Amino acid sequence: MTNPYESSKLLEEYLLFHYGKDQEIMPWVNGPKDALGFTGRTVESLMKPSPYDLKLKALDVGCAVGGSSFILGKYFGNVLGMDYSESFINVANRLTSGKPLKFSYLIEGDYYENATVAPPSYKGEICFEVGDASDLPEDLSDFDLVHAANLICRLPNPLSFLNRLPKLVKHGGQLLLATPFTWLEEFTPRANWIGGSGNSKEKLEEVLNPWFELEHEEDLPFLIREHQRKFQYSFSWGTRWRRK
Ligand SMILES: C[S@@+](CC[C@H](N)C(=O)[O-])C[C@H]1O[C@@H](n2cnc3c(N)ncnc32)[C@H](O)[C@@H]1O
């Protein structure tokens, strides 16, 4: 199966989703503006902030084109953004060069509008790597914070990723997890859906509880624009967990 996250359609949609101006994403006055700025909210609304420290390190798994990773870069001296999609990681890396990035987004049919992403500002080191959340390098461990937004229902075996989290987050560290539980067989075999035939929230808590304490939860609306008259409007279950 070809990876949909390598397509130019999803690259444009994610550049707009992560870096587009509010007016570019949602041009309708009566549209749901509370769903904008999702990649910032999964960090800043969920995280318990600590003073900036060059030594603190954060991991953003399934970072796509890097919107949340750059937000983490305001708080952590060292940020690693990782995603399975080479085309997403390529553009995220280009944004670390300090140069603006031009892209276009769909108005309708074959009609596109040009847009520019200004280079995001951050303080310490940010790097982006292609990597598989289901097969993370052994030496990846002990992060002060791990962020995984809208990732688990895109994995073939979410449970194996969840089981890797205790090693990934250091004791006392934070795990920011957001998921809309959009289970689809195209990504995850039905047998691997977390609580797919019951309550996904309860099942997720059951899996994480031996290692993490749930400190905060909130529903985070988000909006992915397909074209000027079509949007995906979803609610992610946003959570902050403390590594025991
Ligand atoms: C629904 S998007 C969410 C992206 C981003 N975190 C956000 O909140 O906008 C899912 C992301 O997970 C990535 N992904 C899918 N499978 C992955 C895997 N096995 N390892 C790492 N990333 C993966 C996709 O390439 C895509 O960027």
C-alpha cells in the first residue's frame, strides 16, 4: 500500500494545517474558529510548562511537517521531530534553514492559491528525522517530554507503540497524547484497535496506568481544510500523563 502521507495533496493540506494563517484555513466568518491552531494547542494547552532549559529534550513522534515540534522548541533546548513520511520530514528540515517556504493550497478544482511559511522561531536545537514509531531505535529514551498527536490511530499496532512509551519518557517526565480515535482498517487492522469494540478512552487508560498518571484531559477540536468549501472537523482527546 502506498503511504498517503507521501502524497502532494496531503503535503499541501498539512502545510496549511500546521502553518497557514487563520484566514487562509477558514475563510468563512461563521466557521469554527476554535478549531484553529491545533498544533500549538496540543503542546501549550496540554503541557505543564517548566522554565526554558537548554538541557531539556523533547520528542515529537508523528510530527508531520513539524508545527508542534517548533512550538516545543520554545521550551526545550533539544527537540527531535520524527515521522514516517520522507516528504513531510524534508519540508520540516527546510524550515530549520531560516528561509521562508513557498507552497500552494487548493481553492477548488485545479485552482490553487500561493502561500508562504515564515521560518518559525525557536531557541535551541531542532532536528527532524524519518523514523517509524512502531520500530524506534533502541537508544531513544529518557525524554523530558514526548508528544504524539493524532498518531496512534494511524499505526498498524498502536499497542506496541504505547508499550514503548515507558522507556521513551524519563521518570517524572510528561507524555502529551492526543487522539481522535479515528480507527480505520486502512491503517490499523481491526483486531489492533484500542478499545475498538468498547470504550477507547478507558482502554487507553488501562494500558498506560501502570506507567503513567493521567494529570490533565481536554477535548481539542481541529480543522483540516481540503478545499475552500470542505473541511474535516474532529475532536481529539488531549491528555497529559506523568511518568511514574
Ligand atoms: C494524522 S497525522 C498527525 C500529524 C501531526 N502530529 C498533527 O497533529 O498534525 C499522522 C502522522 O503520523 C505519521 N505516521 C504514520 N505512521 C507512522 C509511523 N509508523 N511512524 C511515524 N510516523 C507515522 C504520518 O506520516 C503523519 O504525519
